[in-house]
Amino acid sequence: MSSNEAAPTTVGITNESQPKLPTRIGWALVIGPACWLGPYVGTSVTLLPAKIQQLAPNDKVTLVATFSAVAMIVATIANILAGALSDITRTKHGKRTPWIVICSILSGVLLWLLSMAPNIPVLLGIWAVYQAVLNAVVAPMIAQLSDRVAPRWRGTISSFYGIGMAFGNYGSGIIASQFLGNVGTGIQVLAAFAVIGGILSAVIAKEPSNLDEPRAKFDLDTLKQNFMFPTQNCRDYYLALAGKILMVTGQYVIVGYQLYIFTDYMKLDDKATANSVSIMSVILMITGIVFCALAGPLADKFHRLKAPVAVTTVMLGVGAFFPFIAAEPWTMLAYALVAGIGMGAYNAVDGALNVAVLPDPKTAAKDLGIINMANTLGQVFGPMIAAGVINILGYRAIFPAETIICVIGGLLIMMIKRVK
């Protein structure tokens, strides 16, 4: 272990035991989220809708919402279970690494199978299994922020994680947009990123053995502690969960139909759509990385987490005004600029806020897994809301819908009391 790492432990690290920034964990948390989120977002936002359009063009809007609903159900259960199971895992490689490595490999295999799916039922079945496996990577990975990072460094290391998310979230759009004419190959390229990145992240993190930790007994109390929703000391925890659900929901009202906004709302052809998606992704990625890198250290310096998360949530809603004004490609680029700034700063401090409101650090992965449901639920609720609004009021109405959702989310986060 490098000299700037703290002594091995999995029940939280104090400021005194970790005087230096744990940069090794930081770099692992750049590569990790970039390589699970990138393949997921590139597929779900761009290449999956394109494949659905190839297989069932007349039902594409409804099918995107259906795929999102199935993903929500599977991923919600998988996130909680995988987090809880990793909390009680004991191996010479720690409790997070086996889940991250094995499930990263499986996620790549499933994406490759998805690229070959010949019809909608097969596509949906593989997508559901992929969601379960993917969330068995996500929950253990984010729990490392609680396991191995002292409170004094969580804003900064959360920035590392946020930068990785920015690369994955927006860099995937740049890659995926190049394969709109060859969807299967695009998904296979993303599958390779999932496998390589997951393994590399685990190797860099170099999690110590936890064989010396007490093994949990499988009785009623253990099941309640490790598999159930928290019921004590959890007011702020649930406010953070609700605020995040609304933020992601608002984001995916637009992002979930990004491809169709360009083709159906703005009437662009395939070439112009690919170009617009690529430019939008570049803007989101650059602003996301820059403001993520700035926000985390500033949050640590000023000891403020709640207000930055709330304000950046509202910023997503503000950005949605631009495409509401006019059905022109520049308005989506303006949205990308505002949303990228907001999401960059949000990703820098959101992880630290979530750790700060945990009811019990001993069940960190399970409880963070529940908070991570917000990503899944939001990615489902957003397209579902958008589909309903589009079918009733048309594409233009989805933009004020995002604004309302994000403002409410920001207000809920401001109601948190435990964190400044």
C-alpha cells in the first residue's frame, strides 16, 4: 500500500488516521465509474433507442419507457442486494473487489449479447439481466468512499468519482454517436470498456483483505440490519434520497429522449443528429470535468455540501428553458452548457453528502445502494414522464416538466439538517 493510504479498515476511517489525500483510491474512482457508467449511458441513451428504432420503429417511444420500467424494477432490487451482500463478504481481496471484478466481466458479456439480439423480447430479457449485474458493480464501488476515505477528504475524492462519472456520462455520447449507423459494433466497443475499466479500477484500489472482520450470523437481526431499509436516524438520509431521485428524474426527462428530441422535435437528419449529439456530449463532458474538479476541494475547504447539491439540482431545471424557447439545435447545446456546469458541481459533492447522512457506516454499501436507487428510479421515471407528456402535449412540454421536478428536488435537499 502506498504511503498516502490509511491503514486497512472497512468501518470508516478517521481524519487522524488518514493525514494525506488517498490518491490511489481517487484514481480508482475515476476509472471505475467512467467504465461502468459510460457503457450503460452510451447504450441506454443512444444505442439502445437506435436499436429499438430498427426493430420496432412504430412503437419506439413506448418501448423506451417500457425498457426503462423493467430496468428500474431489476436494478432497484439488485442494487440493494448487491450492496448488502458485499457488506458481509469476507475475502483476501476485501469485500468490494470480488463483486466489482466478476460483475464487470459479466456486464461486458451481456452487452455483447445485447448487440446481437434479434428481436424486442430477447433485447428486453438481456437488458434486464444486464441491469442486475451492473448494479452489483455500482453499489460496492461507491461504498469505497465510506470504507476507505476519511471525512476530511470525502469532498475531494467525491470529485474524483464525479470526474469519472463525467467521462462516462458524456464521453459515452461522443463514442456512441459515431455508431448510429452500426449499432451492434458500438455496443460491443462499450462492452470492452466495461470489462477493462472494472478490472483496472479494482487493481488500482488494491483493497486489503478483510478476513479478520467478524462474520455476520444469518439470523433475523442480521437480515434486518443488512437487507432492510433503515428505520432509525434516517430523516436526512431519505431527504437526500428523494432529492436525488427528483434530480435524476428531471435530467432523464430530456436525456432519455435526447435522440428523438433531435430527430422528431428538431427534425434533423441522421448526420446532423449524430453531429449534434457528439457536440452536446463534448460540452457536457468538458464542463462536467472542470466544475467537478473545482467543486469538491472547495466543498472540503468551506465545509459545505448541502447548498451546492441543492443549487446544482435547480440548475438542471434552468437549463431546460433553452430548448423550450425554440426547436433549434443550439438550444440543446445551451442546455448542455448549463446542465454540464450543474452536473459537474453536483457530482463532486453528492457522494460526500450521501456518506454524511448514512444512518450506519457498517451497512454503508447497502444504504448507499438504496440511495443509488435514485439513479435507477430517475432513469425510469424521467422517460416515463416524458413519454406521457410527449403523447399528450408534445415534445415542447417536457422541458418545463424538468424545471418543476428539479426545483422540488433542490428544495428537499435544503431541508437536510445534519449537513451544512
